[in-house]
Amino acid sequence: MKRIVGAVLAGLMTFGLVFGMAASLNLTSDSLGSATTVVAACQAGAMNATYTSTYTAGAPGPGYTVGTVTITGLAATCYSKPYKVTLSTAAGASLGEATGTTPAAGTTIVVTFAPVVAATSVTAISVVISG
Amino acid sequence: MNVMRRIASVILVTAIGAVVGSAASLSLASGSLGAATTATPRCTAAGLSVIQNLTASTVSSVTVGVLPAACAGATLQVTVNNGVANSSGSAVVPGGGGSVTVTIAVPPAVTASEQTDLVLVGP
């Protein structure tokens, strides 16, 4: 009987130690959540840029410069959204950047560059519309 | 045995609660974002001939030649700058290209050197 009691006590002590060790860790966690959603353009239709060139005797001339870019093909789904237009060189260097908000009607965005940009350097145009 | 069942139930409920809590923890929406870059092409990269046509002692017009057919329909703008004054004119490049004579609005006086600038816009 004493052996049985001794064995039970020994067992309790062992499990007690195990539970004690199991309870000795303290773990917390920062929150972690994730989600994925699609980033879509406001329109799929093509737009076209045309340039208005003006002779400028002063800098960056003397020579022809671009002060206005007209972008056509704007869809209603892109109305009243922030835009950015950049004229750049063949090497990708920015010559000038214009920002604004697309109109709430019509199909045309008239973008004004100030200061004007040397027409001879313009080899690419970039447009981004967000919102 | 009952104690084990209770413990198992508590663990199960806690686990389910944690999973459901994580799944509902974020809500994500996105505004639109569209961007594009395109080249601004030239209708020609070849050399063009530029001849100043004089009337008395002024540059009354400029003839631009060797225009390729790819430039047909483009607007040719020409400006003559004599260092004191400048004046411009424009004309449309005909189909097939060739040469175009642009009349200068206010002919500037001929000097030791005038600068002639031109640009082709469109089509």
C-alpha cells in the first residue's frame, strides 16, 4: 500500500513538474492580417497626346518649346481624378511634370507645363491617373 | 473522462474563435490606378535642307526640303531669329513629303547670322 501511495505521489510530482514547465512559457503575438484586392485602371480605352509648340526666345530656348499637351480619349470613369503627366527624354530623365484633376465632363485633358519644355528633348510622355 | 472532454471542448472553441477572428480582421479596398508611358515619335530623323529666301535685306520665307512621306500632314513651324527680333510662320507638309516653303510673318532683317528653328507637329 505504501508503495502504491509512493508511486501515486511520484506520479503526481512528475506531472506537476510537467504542467509547471508547460505553464512557464508566456507567449503573446502582434496582430497579423492580410487581404488582397485588385488595383485597376479607371479606363481601358486608349488615350492620345498631342503637343502645342511655341517658339521661345529665352530659356530653355531659343527654340521651340512645349507648354501644352492635350490628351484625348478620356472616359467618364476617369472623371474628377488626380493625374500626373511627365515629359521625358530618351534616357528617361524628366523634363517637366504637370499635375491636376481630370475634368468632370468631356473627353479631353488640357495639361499645362510651366516652365515650358524644350520640344527637341521630348521623346516620351507618361500619364498616371489615380483615385 | 468528463474532464478530458471539457478540456477538449474548450480548446476546440478557442481555436475556432481564433480562426474566425483572424479571417474577419481585415477589410481592404482599392482606388483605381492606371499609368502608361509612350514614345513621342519623330516623323524623320534624317537631315532636312533649310534655305532662307530673301526679299531685299530680309528673310521673307524659308524652304524646308527632303521631308519624307512620313511627315505628310504634319504642321511645319519655322522661326527666324536674327538676335534682335524673331518671327514665325507655319505650313502643312503635303502628302508624299518633299519641300515646303513657309512664309515668315514679319521678315527679320538679314544679319551676320540668323538662327532658324523648325518643328514638325503631328499628325
